[in-house]
Amino acid sequence: MPYIQHLGPVAALIAGVLILIMPRLLNYIIALYLIVTGLVGLFGR
């Protein structure tokens, strides 16, 4: 699945723009990233 390889950089770019616009989103974006990373690590392989 080659499109998954581009998901990380695109998500990081969107998150960076959102943090610049609304800095209070930083906590939620980090929490969501950690949850998704943990779930992918547990169930993705």
C-alpha cells in the first residue's frame, strides 16, 4: 500500500498548520497521534 507511506508527512503538515492557527489544538493533536501510533503498533502488524 504505497499511499500509506505518504500519510505521515501529510498528517504532520496538516497538524503543523492547525497548530499555527490554533495553538490550543496541540494537546489534542499529540494525544491523537500517540493513540493512533499505539493502535497501529499493536494491531497493524
